[in-house]
Amino acid sequence: MAADGTTLKSSLNRALRRQKLRALALIAPLLIFVLVTFIAPIADMLFRSVENQIVSETLPRTTAMLKDWDGDSGEIPSPETFEALYKDMFVAKERKLHTRLGSRLNYELTGVSSLFRKSGRKIEDMGEVYQDQFEDLDKFWKDSENWNALMGSADWLAAQNAWDPRSEAIQPAFEPNEQIAGILPETSATFQTFADFVQNEDEKNLAKQDPWALVYSALYNDLSAGADVSGYNGPGSAALKAAMAAVGDFETVDYPASFQEIDKDWHDIDVWQTIQTYSPDFTSGYFLNAVDMKKSPDGAEMRPENEQLYIKLFIRTLFMSLVITGSCILLGYPVGWILANLPARTANLLMILVLLPFWTSLLVRTSAWKVMLQQQGVINDTLVWLGVVADDSRLALINNQTGTIIAMTHILLPFMILPLYSVMKTIPPSYLRAAKSLGATNWTAFWRVYFPQSVPGIGAGSILVFILSIGYYITPELVGGTTGTFISNRIAYHISSSLNWGLAAALGAILLAVVLGLYWAYDRIVGIDNVKLGG
Amino acid sequence: MAALTPISRTPVSFYVPVVAAAGAVAGLLVGTAQGSSLLGIGIGALLMAALAFVTTQVARAETPSRWAMVGLLGIAGFVMGGFAAAIIGALFGWFFGWFSFWLYEGRYRAYVAPYLTPGQVLWHYTFRVICGAILVFLITPILVVMPLSFNAEDFFTFTPEMLRFDPAGYSLKHYEDFFTNSDWQNALANSVKIAPMATLLSVSFGTLAAIGLSQPHVPFRRAIMAILISPMIVPLIISAAGMYFFYSRIGLQGTYVGVVLAHAALGIPFVIITVTATLVGFDNSLTRAAANMGAGPVTTFFRVQMPLILPGVISGGLFAFITSFDEVVVVLFVGSAGQKTLPWQMFTGLREQISPTILAVATILVIISIALLTVVEMLRRRSERLRGMSPG
């Protein structure tokens, strides 16, 4: 019992808790910083590798209709689906999203990109059939002011008319007329989409913008479905009633036929099956693509031989990393041995030769190799001068696998030498002498006594070099040409050139899994706390 | 190192053939360059054997003989190929003079254990030559880049003028280009703006966290450590891809802040590792003693703890700095043209319009890294001395 009456145990616990909290409080800022700036991006990338909202966001009505469609029946979807596609495409076209979706689906089925672009250009004509008929019927329908008066609520209309477009004030947000929304539900909803787009995305004055052709076809749909306009007395009621009487004789649009007119591919089952396959919000498509497979109506299947690319690339990355690791062991082992066995002063001097390249900028070393390995470079020049190779048959040392292997072996060699050195430093030289005095030959003494003790160093160095090399980007990009590049170069290509971010994310996720697996092994063998820097 | 074995002179039948063999190799190189390998081998072997015999058995005086060989082969080189060849010849002369007497006097035996067989002695030296070759491989690129950066032509190889040591073959024009070209100067300015900010962030957060991690009772220590170290483990291209996606979502892509944050994240593991390593040797009773004498936690930190761990903090900071200063993959994706750093400029230079100015920049960077390496090494020694871990 302490003086204040608490037991010793509880006050000890309290002190311990305070200590823990203080430690966590010190760590917290950095932990949050790393979580936000680093872990969140990685999580975002993993999310992107399965994310697929673009299809259902751009074509919400179409994907809903396609849910019940059975592609195996061999029949194209219903006319209602085509009408839904018309509406979706129209909105997407106005918001300039249809090309993005086209390129997304083009990853899965070649030709969709041009199909969408072509359809986007011509989609406007399809709705103008109704627009023209309404406008021919009554000049009322031509004027945007009339539409606003008809569709908008009285309060909003007053606010919109009072608003000065040149002022800094924000345009009053559109509010629908409740009565019209009840009578003409589809028209009102479509008009709201239009108003929202004009006011918020286009940032133009709603009073000056003529409604989309889509609004006219919605109005036709509402009226031909038998909307009850008799009770409506608000603005434009006369025109509405006249239109109601006339719609029966309107020329109608055959959506499936119109789409076929734009491009006959719209009657191709494959196109619709692709849209249907990729309608869910999440997809394994990118991952399948990353291992040369693709989704088909019957499940996953391999891509045709001539489109297979990524498995080969993964194998090449692994194979070249192994070769690089192997040559690092071969070159690093003797150097590690001599550094560990020379007197300290000499060893420290030689260590500088190892640390200097380690500290030199990666770009400097890569540019040095680029300069040295060229056809007209220092190495070829020396070989020609010595007469080893003829002037007209200079060795191709760059822009192929040889270049990548030479340059990366050089760049990663210090990462092999340093762990080897620190392990070899702990092996007492007397063991070797003892083995020899017991009658072992040089080779036996090395192979049976020294080598087994140096294996942890080889393991640590190899995993380190291997992890670093499979994710390398800069050096293969600069000296690898086309045959000496790694999977990381493909990832970069998909991010910056082909813009297939989902595939880049899936390839990255696979690479990340491999690296984390190796890292786990490294932690088990060496322990992450034992990572040393600079000797 | 004291000699291990008493030495004695070796018989002519041993060292003359060995020198002849070495001469044959040298002759092969010179002969091939001149057009006839076989002739080169023969002349080299005979000439070197004769020289070795004459200097050791007839002249006998070591120092003058060796100088004579340097002079003789230097003149021979000058006759064959001018000034550059004269230097190569003189080097050959120096080597063969040393080699002949090294073998003749039996000095090669002095520093190896007396019980080794001749085969083992041979292996001992062969092994050293192999190691020497590997070490040369390690620094060749740096050695080649430096002289090439003074090239007067826009070539990436040694011009005949350079090989003749003609002053006209050398110039500072690539350095001049670096210091006057606005592209390079902008890139340098960006690097200088980004790296210190990123370093400051990672050092200040990292040091605090390292102190927290070194407390005796930290819950989830392993998991926290794994998260904090992860930027070093995850391949850069993956970090770059993730940051590109995420930062463009939140509007940081292509901004100065985005690049600084990304680089700070990459530098954090280095700060954590070096500072926790320094804190391992930190005596916690010192802080208790300070508290005992009335110092608050802040005073204790700045007056007691900080001076002791400062070497670790500075070398961690240098690691973070060099990480940011050298980094190209992440800035390539997270940055935009406005954040073009020096490595980025070098990268585009190497990929598109390859210009020798890159070599001048490379040389400057090598000099900077030598300076940094020296500072880190000095700090490491100092901190080990402070902790009483090494007598030096």
C-alpha cells in the first residue's frame, strides 16, 4: 500500500499505461502521415484493380435492362434496352464520358472504342425526330424560357429571372414543378438531369440553353403513355394539351434500327455480352487480363496465343532477376570474403570502393552504363582497338537483356556485398585453420566449414537483391530496349501511355504480392530490425 | 603487417618463365592492337624474360634497374604510338620492374603463411587479382564518366585527341551548358526546393516516432514498424502508381506539395532505421537523471537526448535527402512539368535527346555523393565512439 491508499500494483499499472500512451502519442503523427501519404495510395491502387463502376455509372439504365437479358439465346436485346442505351448515350455524350467508356470496353473487345465514338457523334440525330415534330406543332416548344416556365417551380423561376448572369452570385439551383413532375414523371426527371448538367457541369445560364433532344423524346414517351394533362392550368398548359392531342400521329423512332444504322455492330451479340459482363461494380477482369486470361460468357478462359503477353513478361522478370541475383552472388562473395579477412585499415579503404557506387545517384550509374555499352561506346571501342571484335561487328550490349543484366548487376552489387560482409565478419578465421589442421583440403575446409556459416549472408543478400530487382524501373527502361524490360515498365506504360489504369493496378497488385511474400521470408530469415545501411 | 615468412631469392628457372608468361599476355594485348597477335606474344615473352634476367642477374641494382625499365618501355611506346602510348609503356615498365624483383627476391612469400604450398600461394594471389577486378568493375562507370565529361566533342567516347592528351580534346563546355541552360537550372532549382522540405518532414516526424518506438512498452510494435518501413520495401513503381492514382483523386497530383509528401514518405524508413539504431545505445537513466534535477520533458529532449542521438538523426536526414534528391520514378508520376527535378531531367535526357551535359551533371553528383558519404562515415564513427562501442 502506498501512502495515498492505492495498491502498488494498480499504481504500477497506471504508470505503465501512461508510458504506453506517451509512446503511442509520439508515434501517432508519423503513423498517420505514412497511412495517408503511402498506405492509402497503395490501398487505392488495390481498389482500382477490381473497381469497375464506369460501366454502370455511364450506362445506368442499359445495365439495369441487361440484367435479365440472356446472351446465349442468340438474340439482340429488347427495343427497350436500345431506348435505355439511347438515353444513357445521350447523357454520356453531353458529359463527354462516352469515349472514356469506349476505351474502357475496348480493353475487353477491340473495336468498341470506335463504335462508341461514332455513336456519340450521331446520337443527337436520333432524338431530333421528336424535337422537330414538337417544334413544328407549336413554336412554344422551341423556346428555352417556355420550357423553364413549364418544368420549374414558381419560386425557382422568380429567383432565376432575378439572377444577374454577370454578377458573382451563384445561379439559383433548379427546382422542379411538383405538379408537372406528377403528370410528366419522365420528362421532369430528364429535364432535371439537363438542368443540373447546364448549371453545375457546363456552368451556363439555364435560361439561355435549349433543352436536349432527349427531353423531347421523354415528353413524347410521357404523352403517348397517356399522361393526364387535363388538370394542369399552369404556364404552357395550352401547348401541352395541344401536344397531347397530336402525339398519336407522331412519327416514332425505332431504336434498334436507328442504332443499326449508326453501326451494324450494335446488332452484334459480342458487344452486348461485353457490356453485360462488365456491368457489375467490381470485376476480376483486370486480374484475368494480367495473367493473359479473359472473361467470356462461359467463365474465364485463356487469351489466344498471339495476345498472350503478361505471363511471359512475369517469367522474364523473374528469370532476369534470378540471373542478376546469381551474378551478384558470384561477384559479391569473393569481395565480401576479402573485406572480412583483410586487416581493418585496408578493408576500410576497399570498403569505400563498395560504398561509393552505393551512394552515387542511380541515374549517374545508369547513364555511365548507357555511355559505356553503346555501339560506339567505351567498351566496344576498347574491344575493337584490341582487335577482339571487328569494327563492323560491334557487340550489341545495350537495348537488350545483356545491357539490363550488366547494368543492374553493377547497381545492386553493393546490396549483396554489405550483408555478406557483415555475416562473414562474424565467422572466426580459426575455424578454417582448425579444419585444415585436422587434415581437410582447402576446398573441403571452405565447402564444409566456411560456406555453411556464410549461407545466412547469401540468403539475406539474395532476397534483398531479388526484391529490389523485380521492381526495378529506371535501368531497364533506359538500357533494356524492348527485350530487356521488366513488368514494371509495362505498368508504367499502362499508366502513362495506354491509360489502362485498372490493368496497371492489377499488374502492380500481383507484383506487390510477390514482393511482400519475399519480404516476409526476409523477415523470417534475417529480421527486419537487422537491416543495416551503409555498412 | 609484419612478415610471416622469411624470404630468400628464387632460382632463375622459376621467375624468368613467370615474367615471360606475363610478358606474353602484355604482348598479346599490344600485338593485337598493332595487327599481329602471335608476333606480339613472342616479342613480349622474349623481351620481358630478357629484361628480367638482365636486371636481376647482370645489373643487380634494384632501383636504377626499375627506373631504366620504365624509361625504356616508355620510349618504346612513344616510338610506336606517341604520347599516350608512352604513358602506357611506362606503366608496363613500372609493373614489370616491380614484378621481376618481387618474384626474384621472393617477396611474394613474405605475407602468406609459411606452410602454404606453391599452388596455394598462386591461388592466394589469383584470388586477390579477381577481387581487384571486381572492385574495378564497381567503380569503372564512375571513373569513365568523369574524364568523358570534359570531352570537347559531343561524343560519348574517348576521342583520339583525348587519348593523345591533346588539350584541344578537353573542354568545360558541358559544365558551361549545365550552368547556363535554363532547363537544367530549373531542374536544379526544383530539386533544391523539394529535397530539403521532404527531408525536414521525414526527419521531424521520424525522430519523434523513433523515440516512441524505443520506449520499453509499445503495443503493436511489430505491426507499426512494418507499416513505417513499408515505403522502403514496396517497389518504387508500385508506390508511384498508387500515389499517382490517389493524389490525382485528391488533387495533389502535379503539385509541389504532392511531390514533397511523396518524397517524405519514401525517406521515413531511413530516418526510422538510423535513429532507432542510435537509440539502442542510449542510456535511459540519463533522462531520469535530468528529470530528477528538475528539467521538463522538452528541456530534457533538447539538452540531453538530442545531442546524444544527433549523429543518427543527421545521417538519417542525409539518407532521406539523398533519397529525395535521387528519386525519379515517383516524381515522374506524381509531379508535373513544374516539378521537374534534376534526376527527371537526366532521365528524359537519356531517353530522348541524349546530350553530354548529362555526364557533367553526373560528375557533379558523384562529387556531392562523395562528400555526403564522408559526412555519414564520420558521423557513424563519432556515434560509435560516443556509445563506447569502438575504441577508434
